[in-house]
Amino acid sequence: TIEVERSLRVLDGAVVVLDGVHGVEPQSETVWHQADNYGVPRIVVVNKLDRIGADFDMCVDTVRTSFSQTPIPIQLPIGIEKDFAGVLDLVDGGAIYFDQKDPREVRREAEVPHELQDRFDEGRAFLVEALADFDDEIATIYLEGGEVDAPKIRATLREHTLEGNVVPVLCASALRNKGVPPVLDAVVAYL
């Protein structure tokens, strides 16, 4: 705890890594509240989504019920447990797949698969609705039935992440390098 306290004093941002099976754990809560005390903005990565018992939605719910910031998934997993193959990118649209055989082959972008289109649409609608609570321009576009573009979403997410209002949530399996490059991109974009 003391080492974390020392570190938080000098951080510009933090990546909180949660276990995809357990979600928010007691030590996660302790570090989160310490980050609150120092005003450190953060993003959340739900890791180990390739493990038995992994549940992305449960992890997001534990963040929602444990902390005051609004968790906003900006990715959704494609598959879970041994079938975890990639993520749906809710900001830019499309799907990002990770090569199952070679962890150095990081990603291949594609259209959202037809069978996942409803899940993508629900996730994108939640993302825009959540941001509409913090941004009047997005709220106006949303209420008029318009489409909010990716640059506006990124700018609003960055602004409110830095202010400590929202926490972008991403998916990964770091051991197999699945989802790591988008996490690094999110650090640059939102922190």
C-alpha cells in the first residue's frame, strides 16, 4: 500500500487491470480509492478473458457498483474463455481479431460479424447514452437520432476520463497478447 501511495503521487494516469473471472477484488478497491485521493485518471482492462469462468459483463458491473465513476465499455469481447478471439470496437466500429497461433500477429480489423451486430449496436448505444450524460452536444445529436462520430466520442471520453467522471473499459488476454495494442492506443487517446 505504501509503494502504491508513493507511485500515485507522480502518475498522470493509471491502467487498472481486473481479473476477468473475479472482477473488482479488495486490493483493487484499495488502489482505486488511493487513486481517487490523488486525482489520477484511469482506464480499466478486463484481463484473462480466455480463462474458464471469465465474464466481461460481470466485471463491468463490479466496477459500476464499487466506484463512483461511470464505467463505459469501449470494446466488447468476441467470444469468451477458450473462444476469446478478438474485440468489437465500439468507438470506431468494426471488429479486431487476434491471431490464435502466433501472438506476434497482433490484430486484423474487419467488419462487425453479422451474428454480433445486435450486441455491437447495444454496446454502441450504451456508449453514446453514457457520454450524453456528460456532453450536451452528444446529447443533442443522440436525441435527434443522429450518429455521433468517432472523433467526438474520443474527445469526450478523453475529457471526462481526465476529469475523473468516466472510466473506459477494454478487453484483453495479456498472456497471449490479445487486446494489448488497443490498450496502449487507449492510454494515448484517453490518458
